[in-house]
Amino acid sequence: MTRDVKRRPYHSPRRREQAEATRRQILEAAQRLFERQGYVATSMAAVAAEAGVALKTVYVAFESKRGLLLALRHVLLRANEEAAPIAERESLREVVDESDPQRQLLLDAHNSRIVKERAAPLMAVLRDAAPADPELGALWERIQVEFYEEQRSIAESLFEKQALRRGLTVDRATDVLWSLNHPDLYTLLVRDCGWSPEQYEHWLGDILCSQLLA
């Protein structure tokens, strides 16, 4: 008589490492192509060729071109804070919790530069792809709303400290923060005008302080 033997799941750390390395390789290839030639002009076959892997491997890992872009957005824009509610994100909490208004805004400018160095080119890809894809359009709109809410948290913190310029409302301060922090402005100054990211950060910190603080 034979006995049924339940097979244990096979877990190979080496295989997982190889799979993660391949995933990163595909994402890096997709990022290069998206930023070089745009979302619409980039095919899954081109990503596979750029990454040096089989086309099937790309589909198994990401299912679609949209899946590739969404995965890149996850890695580049939110890093490990993707699942956290806006008010609990560490990068925002450190700004809101700073007691000195000027240091708050300089820290906001610093964090803005760090994120945009990493993600601004991809944000331009996503913005340009949004009109042709309803799901990407909804994602782009959500990103804009979340970004506005983040900046509003900072404006409310400055208002509570009585640090805003006389006559400046939270709504107007949020508009200023959102507009000057926007990735499109970063791209215009750094890519098109040739500013360094550090020059952008210093300018942004200075102009936020001059426009918002009493």
C-alpha cells in the first residue's frame, strides 16, 4: 500500500535573488526606453530586447506595458512608503513635525529635490501617457490630488504656528507650495534650463520662505 506524501513547497533563496535581479533588469530597461522615446512608442518586445531577456519573461513578470509603468512608479515615486496613508508618510511627517517654519520649508525643498531626481522623468512619461489610457489617466489625477494634500498638510502646519504671511490663507499657501514643488517646474529648470538639482533645491527653499513666511 502506498501512502500519499504531501510535498513541501520548494523555496530557493538563490532562485528568488535571480528573479529579483531579472525584475530589476527589466524595470531599468523599461525606464530607459520610456524616458528616451515615450510610453506609446515603447513596446514590450523592445523592453525585452533592451533588458536582454525573453519577451515571455517580461509578460510573466509584469503582464502588460501598463504594469511596467505602474511598477516603475511604485519604485521611483513612493519607494517603501506606497502603502502608508499620506499623513503617515515619513518624508512628510518629518517636515510637518519640524518646529521651525523656515527649516520646514527648506526640508520640504530638500525632500522635493530627492524625489524629483529619482522620479521626475518618469512622471513626465506618465503625464504624457495619461490621455491615451484611462487607468493611467486616473493614476495621474490621483498623484496630483495626493501631492496637493501633502502640501496642504505643510501649509496647515505653518498656519497653526502663525508663521504664514499676513493675509495668506491655507488655500493660497497650498497653491503656492503645490505649484512651485510640481515636477513639471523641476523638469523645466533642471532639464531644459540646465540647473543642477542642488541649485533647484536652494532656489525652491529660498522662494518658498520668501513667499510664505511672515
